[in-house]
Amino acid sequence: MNMEDILELYAIEVFTGDSRGCGDAVSVVLEGDRGTSHKIQLKADCGHINKLFKKNKIDEFHLVTEELGNLTKIIVYNEGRMRHSWFCDKIHVMVKGRTYLATFSKWMDQEMTATLELICSRGPIILGPILRLRGCTESLWQVSAMIVTESSQPIGGLTYVMSQRTASVGPKFIVKLDNCTLWRYDLDIKLTDKSEPCIYRIGGQEYNFRVPARDEQPRMLFGSNMDVKHPYHQSSTEDKSLMWNYIDMDHRTNGYHLLLLGGDQVHCDGIFMCSPSFQEWSSQGTRERSRQIFTPRMKAEAQCYYSKIYLKTWNQGAIPAIFSQIPTVMMWDDDDIYGGFGNFDPSYGTCPVLAGLFPFARRAFFNFQQQGDGSSAIHKNLDQEVGPFSRGFLLPGNVALLAMDVRSERFMRSHWEGQVLSPESWRDLKDWFQQIRQSEVRHLFVMSAVAVIRPHRNVVDRIVELFNLKKGEKRDPWPSRIHGSEGIFLLNLLSRFASGEHGRSKVTILAGDSRSMSQSIVEDPRGRIQIKQIVSSALGETRPNLSRGDSFKLRGKFSYGNFRGKMVKMPSGQWSVPAQNFAALVPRQQSYVGTWISRPNQFSGGKTGEDLPPPLTTDVTL
């Protein structure tokens, strides 16, 4: 590849047939009307290669290579030990909203060639519309709709109808990427005395979303870890689009106003496996990786990957329909950058290559998840494209929402000392709490990508935490020894707010964590204030290695500074349930009820719409 080449991210789905036998080493070459790719091995994540190309399975891979134009042909090389042991049914190649099909339906020889046929194309809009809550005032519900087009020219205005009134808004330019352009339409919708649908039309298509009444507490959904198809874990029996199908069903019945996504909206570890420069870097030893400079080729591949991974991930399954119908509030976590970001040993976490990736991940997060907009930002005096990106909202019905950015400023000073937020950011957060205390807030929801309330890890875990420096997740939770003082400071802020001047307010923490669902409570030193936390962190996949030891560490009561905490058993009798899930937050009689909606037992997946079995539900009063 030459430095002048425009790079593109290609997604390849390999369908292994319903015949005995499997493959273990496969490479491909893609051909298009603008060129031919180099030979690329379809690699799995470290340690998972023996799970690929199994009978009746679909494996997906992301490849960064030069832009090839309209695809015409694919060459597949079966390089495994058993030359005729793999029956390939078909291959899909997806890029920029287009899907190509190559049909094989045969036992693979050493080399097979097939024509790529275009079977699906999204037209001028290759992603979107994606709704986002920009802000809320006493009279306005402020929403934006983002689209991504292949053309650098706008496709026209957006027209919307609300309360039998029609209005139009024009596009606002966000950013021009290599092969696409991002646009945003800002809608300021007047709140009325009743909840109503807003119907909008863009690009010749009609959509709608629901606007709450002026004094109505909004109905919300919360979840995190939303990967539908993680590139290197496709041999799992889980249907990773299942929860999105349930969200779609639930929204049709209940008409939610907001979708809160608490982190890992994309999974970016794939850059180390699908980009040639980063594959080579990953194959080196730790010392060599720490010394490697961030080359111009790495910059080009990072720019391509971090922008195009959103186009791929957010175009899957029911996600496009949901994003066009429910305004989102998104906050990032480590996998939106790379796994373990901010928790590695300083000598490794600040090496030139990992440090070089962060600006590309941050720019993509701001452009796609924040839609290039700094509205409702808590940190007013900082560059909104740089962060931190914490957002605060005063919602109808005396409800407040805080989406905390716990990644932008996170770093390790030493093995046992780190930072989540800077002193300046903590001051901004205190000022925001002081501001909303004047607004008679009855219920505050706090989004945190990692759990605030969690039992301390045992001595063995702390030894592992010290020596296993590449496992950044060991240092992630707020109650860890490294971040414990900041976690206690946050709980003090929340408890002081809950006992405010206008009467006590309820506080609920919405947390991501161990790809599971759980609930916990913490009390202030006097036992007068209770803060509840619910964990919902498995929209895409669960944590199958939640062992008995992990479950044991989540049990019972614990102290957290002067606060007393306890885990609360789930109705199933488990302390933490490793099941795909999301949480519905619905007001009932001036309070909120949280309902986990999770994967039915013994469900093998593969069904949609009316064929879906009823999900399991678990209620808790917040």
C-alpha cells in the first residue's frame, strides 16, 4: 500500500455450511474496479483461532485496506492443515452501506474464486438518522438527527410535524471523512401538556419519535456494551442482536423518550487485528511495543478504523430503526477507545502507539456519539472537541440526568495511584450539582461507565492487579484501591445532593460493569440517605467467565470509606446474573421502577419479530 492510498474498512462475514468439518486458516484477496487488495489472513482474537469456521456458524472479520471502489471478485485461500475439510457456503462483504455476496456452497480447495454480487445498497444515506438529546428547557425538547452521506453535498432539509404544526430545518456540517460526510439537523420542539409523537421526514423516508409532556417524567431505557457482532467472538451461541429486537418490541408498546447508552457503543480492540501496521506492532514483545513510534501509516489506518467502525456497528440488525426512533444520550468507556484504556502501567499505557490512538478515538466519539455538538456540557471552559465530555440535563417532571465522562482524563501515575477526573473537572461537577439543587429535582440518574458501588477485591486480586499490568479492567471500578478516594468523593457529592434544601431527592446510579446485571445500595454514615445502583451491561454479549469466585466477591455487606454498602440478591437468588439484558426506567406514582429485560433461559437465538419468546423481566423500585 502507498501512503497516498485512501483506506477503507471492510467487514467480511464467512458462512460455514451445515456439513461436518471446519477450517483453521483462511486468507482472502478482494478485487474492485479501482484495484486489488493484498492477501489478508482472516485472523481471530488471540487464543480463539480454533473456534473459527465451525459447522453452521458465521464468523465476522474487519479488514483495513486500500479503497477498492465497487467490488467485483473475491479469492479465498484455504491454508489449513486439512485442505478439503471446510465447506464454505457463502461470504458477505460489507462496506459503506453496501453488501456484496459471493456464493460457494462447496468444499474448499486451496484456492477458490467467486464473483461478488451487490445485493443491498442504502442509497445516499449510509448511516442514520440517529437521534440525540441536545438539551431540555422548561418549554423546549431539543433533539438532533445525524446522518452520514457518501456525497460531500447535503441531501436537503428535514421536515417535521408536531401538534399539527410543520417546520423545516437545514443541515449543519459536522465533518468530512475520507469517503463520507456527517450532517446534523437541530430540532427545537415545544413541550405541551401531553406526550405526542413527532413525525419527521428526511431523504425521502419518514420516521417518528415520542416527546414527553411538559411535566411528565420521561420513560427511559438504559444499557451498555452494545456490540451486536464482535468481530472475533462469533462462535458463541449467543444471538447478539437479541436485546435490540426486544428493545424494538418494547418501544412499540411503551413509547420510550430516551435511550441511555453507558459505554462500549463500539468495540475498537479489532484495530490490533485488522490493520496491518497494528498487527505487526501487536506481534512484538512488550519492550519493543513500548519503543515503537506512531508512524504515518498507523495514523492513516487509525483514522480509517475509528470512523468506519461506527458505520459498520451501527448499521446492524434493529439498531438503525431504534436510533431513528428514540433520542440517545451516549457516554463512552474503554472499548470505545481500546480495552483497558487509562488503567495500564504508565510505561506501557503512555507508549507512542497507544497514546497516538487516543486522539482518533476521541475525535470519532465526538463526531458520532456527540454529533459534533457541545450542548449541555458541564465543563464549559474546555475545548468541546477535546473533553471531558460529561453532560447534564434537567428533564421534565423534575428529573435530572448526569452522564459522567470517566475516560477522557483517566490515567495511571504509578502502580497504585491514578486519576479518573482532574481537580478542575470535579469543581465543574460540584458547580453543576449546586445549580440543579435550586430546581427541586425529585430524582437524579447518574450514568457511570463503571460501577461506583462494588465490594473491594480480595488480596489475591490485588496481587494480580499489580503484576498483570496488561489487564486494565482489574483497575477499572471506582472502589479499587487506585480510584477509591475519588469514588468516595463522588458518593459524598451525591449524598449531599440527595439531602438538599428542597427536600430529599432520590439518586440512582446507572452503571456498566462485568457484562451482567446486578443491584446494590449504599448508605451515608448516618443511615439517612440511600443511593441505589443498577448494573445493566450486556446488550451485546455476557461475561461467560463469571465464576463462582467472582460471584462470591459480590456478596454481602461492605464498607466504602464512611459509607456502608451491600449487594442485593436478584429475584433469581443470584448476586449477579450473567445474561444479556437492558433496563427499562418507567415512572409509577411519582417514583421510578427499573425493570431488567433479559434473555430467556434455553433460548438458542435466530428468531425475530413475533417469533421471539417473551423475555425474562425483573423489577426493582428505584
